[in-house]
Amino acid sequence: MKIVVIFLCLCGSISSLQEYGVGQRKFKVSDKLFLERQRDLLDLYRNVNQLDFDENRQKIAKSYAIEANVDAYVNSTAVKQFVSYYKLGLLPRGEIFSIFYYEHRLQAISLFKLFYYARDFDTLYKTAVWARNNVNEGLFLYAFSTALVHRDDTFTFVLPPIYEIYPFYFYNSEDLEKAQRYKQAYSGGAKTYTIYSNYSGYYLNLNKEQSLSYFLEDVGLNAFYYYCNIYYPFWMDGDEFKLKNDRRGEQYYYLYQQLLARYYLERLSNDFGEVEFFNYDEPFKYGYYSSLRYPTGLAFPNRPNYAPLSETRANFGQSWTYKSAFGYSYSRVQDFERRISDTIDAGFAFTKSGKLVDLYSSDQINVLGNMIESNPDSVNPRYYGPWDIYGRHLLGYSYQPLDKYKVAPSALEHFETALRDPAFYQLYKKILMQFFKYKIYLPPYTYNELNFPGVKIEKFEVDKLFTYFDYFDSDVTNAVYTPPNFQWDNFKVKVRQQRLNHKPFTLKIYVNSDKVNDAVVRLFLGPKYDEYGRKLTMTEKRLNFVELDTFRYKLQSGENVIERTSRDFYWYVPDKTSYRDLYKKILGALDNTESLQLDSSEAFYGFPNRLLLPKGKREGQVFQFYVIINPYQAPGRQEVQQDYYFHRVGTGMNYIDNYAFGFPFDRTIVSYDFKVPNSKFQDVTIYHKSSDDLNSSQAQNEP
């Protein structure tokens, strides 16, 4: 195997410690300026829900005037627009922020542009310090984090775990109430408090769906979805902010298709079946109680079982004038769904100027994805509309606010909390059905398109697979209010929670090749049987396969043995370093008392490695691995970057080749064409054990 070694040249002093594609990419940070800037940015995230009491930053916040420094920004129009918003009145501090509310979104975009167009890091920092103390907390957190991952001079910095920065959206109100009580009882000295936490299904189980709360409410899963949506915000213009190389519309489709497939595998492990379909004219079957509470003290809206969907409910007690478009969500979602469905059937989309775009002249999944997401790259965002935004409001069961600043968003109306509600998956199944219909109209892959002449997979081996629950600690000190001059180092509150994990495993693929070939290997995990034990056909199961790994490989003539471990899988990442640990490591690196070593995934995002496998059963649950090897096809749109090791939004570097996302399962399957020698199915059994059982069995196997 030819291993490509890429070295990260960040400020000239960050070196790669491991080979590309083998294990997680570790790097060491030693550049003092980088460390100082990372420390300064982290300071702004501490206790983000209250004022910053640091004296130096207070001076900047009081003295810095944005309007007097227009020349310090690349885009003067963006600065003037923000100043105009600020003078008219932004969302006040202490109020609830949601990017799904129109007025909030306009302000967030304006603040983001202020950060994004700062001419240099010093201007960015001063602007951020000012905003940290003068704008709404949630508005600042969202706009600042989004700007950091998109700016040329900050995208390599590590964002702290969002579940530690804003614990209110990740932990039950009962846990955070305990944390506040511990703070009240704290009398000084070094003290760490530990709260043993459970999931909402433990406290109030409204229906069978909530028994999956260990998966739906996993902090890593919900953080992943949050990060996805700050790297690729639905409101961001692809031309202005350089997103188009990333096949944005297709990526939107594949994100949700894979989320639903992974959820389905977890449902199978719990003897549930397909995500249920719902109709707008029938009561929504499954209720949801989040157990979350906003920092204001307001509880998240809840949805009862068999909740009726109508505009009467949404506007009850309110004016029926067009006070809020959300009051008409019931009609709007059906309008958008019908228009998109008709467009797919017709094969042509209408642009804003009335021109027609042929959806079938080539595989136009990217055009369709932009249309359905209703991002600025859509051919007609007004006509095709933000179906999912209105759908979130409708199913989330939030009411119409008295004014634009007194909102009570549901769990579905925050990226940090949306995956907790089972309605999320039912909504996106309905949305994905339009993509599936489009794909059905495309011709199936032929034998020649699937085959790799001269390449045959002889054998596939994998270790025995185990899942288990282990304890995971999160620092939730940010959830408590602290006075000025409070000794942050001395007080700590942790939430300890059991999370799903798996025993690391190794797989081997034995391949024969008649010559040297540049290849791409794809590995999937999917179902073999449904919840009743019936064997699934390829048509029934193809959309429920989860992509585990995709990587380039140089096949040699003759026999090849491809070996991968579960830690190699590129899009699956370890848990993020805790805010407090990261901060202390940076201070140690600045003092030369320790070296700062990080995983490169911390400066990007990925699916939690601990959730790579669905929960098994004590007696075992049968799934299938599928591997296919195809000729390498160079990506059509990709900017090769030599000055950093991480993937960068907008470069096209976050995909490996030019095949469709989900290939070969993305189109309908003709069985006799699908059986090619360069692919192989392998049955596997996943067992679930307690961590104690696994440890004892490992000890017995040791010599």
C-alpha cells in the first residue's frame, strides 16, 4: 500500500505525527503566536452566557467603536449594515436566539459578516470582544463560531465542545439545576462536583420512540449536527463565501440520508422498524418532552401524543393577519412539497427569471439539493421555499411569539437540539422522499459502471464486534453564574453520562488485481433482516446502508491485503478535547512545560467514532458489511491546498473522487448487474456487553 504523507505547515511549526490515512491525524503545535491567538479566542467562550469580567477585555469592549473603524474591514457595506441594525436595536441580551427566526437570522448574518470581513486578526479580536459584551449571547456564539471556521486566518483553530460552552441545549434541566445548587453551596478552595446524568427517556417516557434517547440525545451526535450547520449554513451564499466546490446541494442530501440510515440501524437494534411516515391531515402520532430549559428559565415547548397539525392551533389567540409566516406553516410546507414534487416529475425547475433548468440533462442532484434546502444557490428560493424551516416549526409545536424578540423555539428549531426529537427523522424522511423519487428517474448503474475489470475481492475478514456503554464526563461549569474575580480554576462541575461505544476492530480485505491500479475502496454497514426477522431485498435495504469509510488505495499486481482499523475511518472522529483541558494544554505549551498535541479532526468536524456501530444485542444482532472497489476518478471541482493539513470548506477536499455520494446504493438496483467481482457482502454479528464483561474477557485472553 502506498501511504501518502502530508505535512501540515501551519505558521511553519506544526508537524504531522502520523501518516495520512492511518489512524487519526495527530499534530503538535509549537508556534507561540498561534497558541496565543487560540488562547485569546477560547477566553471569549468562557461563561458566554454572562458578561466578560476580564479587565483588559472590558476596556476593549468599552472603547472600541466599529463605526469609527470602517477602514479596518474589507467590506464597508457589511459594516454599515451592521451598524444600522445595531442602532435600530438588536436582539437584546438575555433573550432566546434561534437562527430559524427571520429577524434573528438577518442579525446573525450581519454580525457574521462583520467578523468575516475584519481585515486582520487584531480587528477580528477587538470586534469579537466588543460583541461578546454588547450583543445577545446566542447571537454572538453562533455568528462568531461560524466566522472562525470560514476565515482564512482562523479556520485551523479548534472550537471548544459546544456541549460544554452552552450546556443548556445538551443536558436535562434537572442536571443544570443541581450544578447551580453546587455553585451556591461552594465556599472556596479547589472543588470538583460530579452529577450522574440520565436521558429524558428515564425521566418521562411518552412513547416507545423516547426509549432511543440514549442515541438521540448523545452529546457527540448533536454536536456533530451543530458543527455541520456552521460549516455549511443554509443561509450562506455559495459565491460570496466559496462553497460551490463542495457539491453543496448533493452534500445536503447525503447528510440527511445518512443520518436517517444510521438512525434506522439503531432502531433495528431495539426491534423497531422503519421511521414512520406521517400525513399533514392526521394528528402527529408521537409526542416529545425534551426535559430542556432555556437560560431564561423558560421550558422548551413540548408536543403531546397525537398532536393535531393546523393553522388554527398555531394562530389561536393571535391576529390572523400576516404577523408571522410561521403562523401559516401548515399550508406552506404542503405548498413547497407539492411544487418540488411537480418539478421532479416535470423534469424542469423554474428560475427566478422564469427560465427552465433541465434536471435530467445530467445528474443534477446538486441543483435539486440547493432547491430543497432553499439556500442562496437555489435557482428559485422564493418559489421552492424553505420547506424544512416551516416543517420544524409545525412539528416542533412552538407557538407564535408576542413579538420578534419573545420567541420560544422548539427543540427542532436549534441545530444543537433538533436530533433529540423523533419528529426530526419523520420530517426529513418526507423531504428525502423527493430525492429518492428523483433518483428513481435516473437509470440504474450498469454492470460496466459497477465493475472494475481485472479486480476481484476474494475474502473479507473482520474481528468480532462488540458495543457497550461507558461513562463520559462533560464540564458544565459554563451553565452556572459566577461573580467578578471568581477563581475559575478552583471550581468545576462535571456531568457524567453513559454513552454508547464500541470495541475497536480491524478488518482485512483480500483483493486480486491483474495489474497496478489506482483504486477507491468504499465500506458500508447495513441491515440484513427487518425487525421481524425477514430477509430484506436489495431494493428494500439499499437506502439504509451507512458509509463507514472511503479511501484511495494503490493496488499492486497480484494479491493485496487491505487492512483497516475502526480508528482509521476518516469521517469518524474521537471525542473533542474538553475546553478546560485544551486551555490548560495551551498554557503549558506557552510556558514550555508541555507540548500541545491535537487530532486534526478537532479543527474540522466528523461523526462520533463511538457511534460507528449500532448497539448490538447480548445474543447478537446480524448486520452486513459491503465493500466495493472501483477505479479512481479525479474530482471534477477541487482546489488542492498545500499550506494546511485539514480539509477546508469550499475547496472540494472533503470528498475523494467524482462518484455520486452514496455510490452504488444511491440509484435503483438491478440484481444481475449489481453482482460484480470487485464487491462483496459479509454478514457480521454485533454483540452488546457491559464494559465490565468486556474488560474481564480481555483480561482472560491476555497471556
